[in-house]
Amino acid sequence: MKLKRTMRIATGLACLGAALTVFIPHLTSYISRAAVVNAPIISVKSPFDGALMSDALTPATPVLPTSTIVELQASRSSRTELARLEARSSILAREEVSISTEISTLSQLDQRLVVRMERVQTLAREVLEAQLSGLRGELAAARERQDRLAREALRFTQLSANGSVPQAQAETAVSLAAEANGEVIRLTAAVEETVRSIAGIQDGILPGLGTEDGSYARQRRDEVAIRLADLKGRKARIAAQRVGLLQEIEALREEVGRFDRFAPRLPTGAVVWSATPAKGAVIASGDEVLQLLDCSRRFVEVFVHETAFEAIRPGDTARVRLRGSDETFLATVEALRGAGSQRATGLLAAEPENLTEGSLSVMLRLAPADVGMAGVAQNFCDVGRTAEVRFDREFGTMLTVAGHWFEELLRGIAPSLAAGHSGDWFGASDAG
């Protein structure tokens, strides 16, 4: 009887001790087993169309700080376009030189036509001056003959009136005098016409001298002037096009020089998350070349009950133990996020758990991982591993959360027993 009573007391003390062992850590700390190590993913994309010149990288390959991740060589499309533009610029330059040569040739032709017109003008002036001199001599002789015949006509008319000479002889003398007067008028008009022709030469009006009257030279000069105006306009347009083309060439040359080779580097260590294409593979502009796990920005996302929101502050420290490891380390609280906040997905290596009602997400900053150490890159810097996190709390908060803890513990004890494990954290069920 006493033995049974002793066994019952011992059993009760053992159960009480076990309960205290489970309960006391939750009174002195916030404990969460719903935690996962995470890190951002860096996507490396090609800035141009090119080919992969570096060796292919496989997942879990370490990328040391300041080392070249991948090397891309720009495709020939940009270089071909640059060569095409340079060839076009050369063609425009030669065309501009050709137009300048033609302008120079036409200008020389115009000068020769000017000399020819000047010679024609000089010849015309000399010929007209010689004609004028002859006409003036003929006019002087005609006036002298006019005076002589006029006197004879008057004398014969008087003699005919006295009956000294026949009437017919007097009429002949009058007719000759009238003829001499007409010759003087004709020669006077010829002299005036020649004087006006000489004056017209100064204005570029050339008289006809045999088969050359100056009209051919004037017509040719007009044609040359029209052609020169057209060529000068074309030259100006080509020069403007070439200036614009040279600017485009300079911009493209700078772009080709800048993007001819793409060899990015990171100041911190990383791990290859997704494999790259094979060496020599063609990469289009904007295509993703590979993904890197940024081991310099690791963090642990912890889920606890929202009653700890006021007790946990950014800058606090927590003790973290990764599942499967006996070692613990300290981590600093970086941020807190409630269940109603928008989750950041798609840019993280690990899939974050969904927050349920009454849950609080705590972000713990971890020290950067040294990817050069053995096994670190192969374990992806422990990203994806679950952890147990313990936050120390003051004695004044124990009674505040004790009721919540017992309530949640009783609510979750049945499914926990069925699943074969206890609640994931103090004050929250496994679903939390």
C-alpha cells in the first residue's frame, strides 16, 4: 500500500517536474519553432543581345566578393549597325566632295563664260567704234555734197527762170540736192544707232557680230547659275545629314564601347541559385542569365503571438538554434510585421509561411555568410532551414500572456497529440 502511494507521489512529482520544465521556459521567454532562414534572390539579366563567354555555373557554386560572375560579349548587331552608319557617313562625305568638285568646275566654267562675254563686249565695242568713225566720215562728206548740190539747184533754178538754161537741167539739179539731203538723214540715223549700240554694251546688250551676238554665253551663264544653286542646296542638305549621322555614330560607338562586354561583380559573396546557360549560348537583351542567392542579407523570419508585439522591439536580441544543430547564436530584431501586412514573395529564396490571425512576424538580421568556407555554398548559406527562436521577456509580462498561453495550449493540445508533437510556439497553435 505504501509502495503504491510512493509510486503515485513519484509519478505525480515527475509529471509536475515535466510540466514545469515545459512551462518555465515559456514564462521566461517567447519561444517560436515556426522560423525559417531566408535571403533575397538577385536576378542577373543581359543588357544587350550577346553570347555567354564564361563557363557555365551550376547551383551551389560560390561567387566570391569582387569576382566576375559571368561574362557576356555583345552580338554583332550593334557593331554591324555602327559599321553601316560609318559607311553611310563615308558615302555622304564622298558625295559632298563630289558636289564641291562639281561646284568648283561650274564656277570655273562661269568665269570662262564671263571672260568670253568680256571679250565679245570688247570686240563689239571696237567694231562699233570703227563703224561709228566711218559713218561720221561719210556723214561729213554727205553734208558737204548736200551743201554743194543745194547751191547748184538754187543757181540752176534762177538761170532757168531767166531762160539761160533749160528747165529740165534745173529740175535735175533740184533732184540731186534732195537726194543728197536724204543721204545726210540716213547717215545721221546710222551714227545715232551706232552710238546707242555702244552705250548698250555697258549694260550687257551685245549686237550681232556675225554668228556671235553674246546670247550663247548669257544662256550658258544662266544655266550654270541654276545648276550652282541646286548643287549648293544639295551640299547643305548632305552636310546637315552628315553632321546628324556623325552624332548618331558617336552615340552608338559610346554605347557599343559601354556594352561591348558585360562582366558584373558583387561587393559581397553570393551563391549560384539557378544554373547559367552553356558557354557560347546566345542571350537576348533582357533575358535572365542566372539567379544568385545574396548570402550577405540573410534573415530569419519568426512567427509569435501578437501579444508579444509591445514586448519585442527592433534592436532586441534573440537566441536562434537551427534545426538539427546543437549550437545557438544571437540575432538582432530588425523589423516586425503583423498578420494583415502584405507579404513579400517572389524575391526570396525560401517560401515564407502564411500568417494567420493573431500571428506576428519578426525579422531577425543574421550575419553575412562566408561563401568561401567549405560547405557554406553547398548548404546555400542555411537558407530554407527552420529554426527555434527564443526571445527573453521581463517578469512583468508573464501574467499578461499566461492566460493566452493556457487558452491556446488547451485549444491545440488535441491536434498536437494527434500529430505527435507540441505547439509550434508559445501562445499559438501549429497552424500559426
